[in-house]
Amino acid sequence: MIDRIGRTVDSNAFQIFVIAAIIIAGILVGLDTVPEISQKYAGLMYVLDRIIIWIFVGELLLKLVAQWPKPWRYFSDGWNILDFAIVVACFLPIDSNYVLLVRMVRLLRVLKLVRAFPKLQLLVSALLNSLPSMGYVAVLMFLLFYIYGVAGTFMFGKNDPLHFGSLVASMLSLFQMVTLEGWIELMNIQVYGCDRFGYDDALAVFCQHPSTSPMSPVFFVTFIMLGAMIVINLLVGVMITSLEEAHQEQIETEKATLAILQKTETNLEDKLEELHTQLNQVQITLEGIRQKSR
């Protein structure tokens, strides 16, 4: 019985059924953002939501039973813990006043798709493994933003108070620049002055001390080179390295599993050979007893 449940849980049909339920759960959460649909089909959506929850509960129970008589082995896998947390979250006694929290809990079900696709698991594992290295890159980026933010506030604060009037505003403008979005416009404000570029109509009131800075392109170009070209590439490099490590780890795990299976198969073959030898001896013994009895 337990073996049959285990085969059912590992079967492709069961996996496809669960994936379909997850996709439907994600679609329901998306439809809930459309007031016309969520109000018109509220009853149907509620019924589907309840059905999906109990499908997830059934999946959880089947996987626990498949591990019997050691059901706690289910929690040795981090992805199983995530599934368990999502299912438990669906039954938390959340008051109806906290509608946003209820919707966020429902949205968590979409994360089960990560478990459904091994390649997606590999990407998430690589991302998690890269966090320590990305932390150092983030520190480097913060130092870069801070240095250029302070310099930008001193250099352009009076001419461009909206973008460089304070350290926070400067760092936000630098973040915009590192995405390569609108950095030419920011540079032109400093080159030509706020009275001639960027502060038109309603914004003109903020242009109190216009000035020009012909050397400002050096500031912007060097930041783009360091921030957008070098640091971002470092982040990409860390991610690629972590992805390769995660892929290699997956290969090693598969090799170890295959080695265990081969060893088990070899042991079974040895035992079968031993049983075959014992059976031959028993047959010889029985044949001898028959001959003596005659």
C-alpha cells in the first residue's frame, strides 16, 4: 500500500495534476485583482479556492504517508518545508478585516511552481547560494553610491535640487542612472543649467540658483562605467558562478544516488545468487533423500 502511494506521488500524472492546480490558484489570485470579475463570480472563485486548498492538503498527506514508517523524513527537504508552510498558512485564523494579508497568503501558493520544475529549483538554489558573495558586491555598490552621492550633492545640489538637493535624492538619482534610464537628461541639466534645461513650467520654481558645470560629463560617465558596466557585471558573474556550482552539485547528487542504486542492485544480485546456490543444494539434498527412501 505504501509503495503504491509512493509510486502515485512520483508519477508524471500526479505531478501534472498538482502543477495544474497551482496554475489555477495563480490565475484565481490574478482574477481577484479585477473587481468586476471578483464580484460577479465570487461564489465560483471561493469554491475553486477551497478545492485547490484541499488538493494541496491531499498532496501533503500523500507525501507524508509515502515516507511511512518515518514520515519526518518528508521535512529533510527544504522544498517540502516550503510546501508545508504554504499549506499551513492557508488555515491560519486570519480575520476578514485583514483582506490584504489573506490575499498575500493566497499568492504564496504560486511559489509551489518552483517545486514543480527541477530547472527552476536549480535557479532558485543558485540565487540563494550566491547571496553571501552578492553581499560583498552590494557593499561595494553602496560605497560607490555613497561616494558619488556625496560628491553629486556638493557639485550639483544648488543647480538641481530635485535630483541632487540631498544625499538621499542624489543616491536615488544614481540608482536611476545605473539602470541607464534618463542619465543623459540629468547630465544636461548640469551642463546647461536648470534655467535652460529640465526645469520647465511648474518645475521652474525650484530652479533658484542655476549654474553650469562643463566637467559634469566626467562625473556621469565615470559613474556609468563603474556602476552599470563593472559592478552589474560582477553581480552577473557571481550569479553565473553560483549557477554552475548548483548544477555541479546536482550532478554530484545524481551520481551519488546512482552509485547507491548500483550498489543496492549489486547486493541484490549477490543475494539472489546466494539463494540460487542454496536452492540447488536443497534440491540435491532432496534428491539424495528420495534415492535413499527407494
